[in-house]
Amino acid sequence: MVESNLRNDKSYELFERAKKILPGGVNSPVRAFKPYPFFVNKAKGSKIYAVNGDFYIDYCMAYGSLILGHSSKEVLNEVKKQLVKGTLYGTPTPLEVDFAEMISKLVPCMEMLRLVNSGTEATMHAIRLARGFTGRKKIIKFEGCFHGSHDYVLVKAGSGATSFGTPDSLGIPEETAQNTIILPYNNIQVLEEAIKNEGDNIAAVIIEPVIGNSGLILPKDDYLNRIRKLTKDYGIILIFDEIITGFRLALGGAQEYYNIKPDMVTLGKILGGGFPIAAFGGRKDIMQYLSPSGKVYQAGTFSGNPISVTAGLYTLQILNKKKDEIYPKLEKICEELRKTLVDLAAGYHIEVQVNNIASMFQIFFSPYPVIDYSSAKLSDTHKFYIYFQELLKHGIFIPPSQFETCFLSIAHSEEDLEKTVNAFDSALHTVSIKDRV
Ligand SMILES: Cc1ncc(COP(=O)(O)O)c(C=O)c1O
């Protein structure tokens, strides 16, 4: 876009104002992209509408939160009914019991749980609880996994932390970072060694079973099984961070998909049907260490608020009712998109890798298979930027970083997909041309 057009765009004006009052002009780093992000005033189904009247087919879907699409009518109807009954009580509600029972029924390891407000809170408290339960200090996390933006886990973190070159944030005391052991993903030998050396000091292994925060990275065959066995042998709490994969890979998340039961799980995103809520939970003997039944403290004014709980409850009910239709259908579409991307890229002689699973996919501009953080970092982010911008010009919005993942929803129609394939074609064509000049 030329400079004069930029100035006529309402989003440009808003970004100029926003930069003066919000650091970087945004309220979460991944939302900022060059030359400036489009500002949105509504979204419905598969589409997101910018303030200047443009609209986009959305494959960001609020970073994976909206598997039913934007503004699901069924969910919003229930939320409207709840709104007039009160938005926050500060006391227990029948709704939260129904919701917790529903989550426990769907997620294999979830014997008991606590509701919180964000994924960051969920992983922070899951780790504290694992430490309290085991009496051990250290945790293991994997390069490129993102578990939210608190001190225990913001070391070699993926997502915006990697996109903006701050995988190890300033402001985290060395003593805290020293208790987090960072290992490469998909490498069972280094994990075995670390556990053999330090197993008695390790409270928890936390992992995104499928990484959605360094682009999309899948676990090698048997990798998760071997982690399960190792952690069990050494009395280490295995935490699956399923904030993306929960209700996404399958209704029961990655643990259902791979048939592996972790000790604890964190959930968020889809759990709230577009409203802020998250959860952590798992084995009952561990969860009972949580206050007020136990001595690990955790609390929250907005935890289990009836609006988010209502949205989450109805979202899970819809998914449960339609699971046999939704999950296979999305998986099939996703596989077709992968094949299309691979074929188109080959036609334009661009070396790419396309990783996909269930309703998640991502393209990497790289000749090397992407199996961990190091290989993800080898991809050509400049080519990705061209691809992203071209898609935007063609009315397709994907997350604006190589180190994120694209998501499908049940609201994406045949027509949307057709338009998307044409846009992929043009975008890859442009990448091939700009690469030559
Ligand atoms: C796997 C994973 N864990 C934790 C988080 C943090 O969740 P929140 O942004 O709700 O704090 C995210 C956010 O993207 C995530 O993808």
C-alpha cells in the first residue's frame, strides 16, 4: 500500500493514536504487524470486518479459540439470557458445577479442576501445584513451547516472544529462570539424560503435546509415550498444556488423540467459546493440594464467572453433540489445504514444509523438515511476510507470524475455501517472483 493510501485508512489513524497510549499500539504483541494492523469492529462466522469496511476470511480465529466461528448464535443466545441474570456474583453457581462435570467427562485426565481466567494463570498455577505436591523446585519445558507470559515459562518461549526476538524476556530474575530446564522438543535422549541427572529435583515436565506456538510442530512417533513413561518412573508430574489442542485435536484434546494420560492438563481458548476462561486440573490426589482443601494457594475474583462459564458450557455441549461430524470434516478439509499448498509451492519452485493435524496447519518457507524450534527458526520469515501480506490483499487473514498456526472452524464454507485456495495461489506466485528479484 502506498503511503497516501495508508493515511486514508481508519486503521492507520487508529494505530497512530494507539501507539501513543498502548505500548507498540496493541494489547498483546502478536497483534502488531507491519506496516500496521487492521482494526476490527465486528466478526461473524468465518469473517472478520475491519473499520474501513474491508473483510477477511479468518484463519487466526482468535489464535485458535473459535472452533465454532465468530459469534456463534447458539452460544450468544445463552450468554444473553445469563447477562440479565447477573455477570459476576463472587459466590458459587450451579453453572460452574455443570461446566466442571462436563469438562471432566470429556478430558480423560481431568478428575478434578479449577477454573481461572487465562491460559497464563492456568499454567502458572499448575506448575505451583506440581511443586507443592512433589516438594521439588525445578521444571522442564521445551524450546519453542509457549505456556503464557509468566516468569516460570518465559524462557526460550515461542509465539510472540519468538516473533519479536524476546524468547527470554528481560525482567525475569535469574534465580527463577535457573529453575526452568530448557530442552529441545522431539529429542527423547536429552530428556532421558536430564531426568537421569536431576530427576529427584524435577517437579514437572510441561509440554505442548503438539506445538502450536512455533508454527505447527508435531511429536515424533512414540515421543509423548516415552515422556509419559519417563515422568512416571521418576515421580515427575507430566503437564500437557492443551490450551490450543484441547477440544481442537479431538474433543478430549491431544490426550484423547494420542491416547496418553498426563497427570495434569491446562485448558483455555476453545474452552471459553470466545469468552475469557481457562482451567487447570488432573489427578485428584494432586488437585486436593489446592486451597482451601490443601496448602497450595490460588484465587481469582473473576474465576468461574457466569458469563464465560455459560459460553464455555454451551460450546462444549455443541461440540459434544456434533463431534462425529465436526472433527473428521475439519481434518479432511485441513488435509486438502495442506496438499494444495504443497502442490502450488512445487509449481512455483518454492521450497516449503506444510505441517498439519486435525484443524491446524502452517506453511514454513524452508527446505528442511520442521520438527523442533531450531528447524522452525531456519525458515525464511521474509518470504512468510510476503505470503502473509499477499493473502491479506486477497481477503485472507492468517496469524501474522511464521511462529503461529492457522486454524479452521466449522464456519468456513466451501466458498471461503475456494477463495482461500485462489489466494494461496496468488500469494505463492508473488513469493516466487519477489524471491527472484
Ligand atoms: C499453549 C499455550 N499455553 C498458554 C497460553 C497462554 O494463554 P493466555 O493467552 O490465555 O494467557 C497460550 C496462548 O496462546 C498457549 O498457546
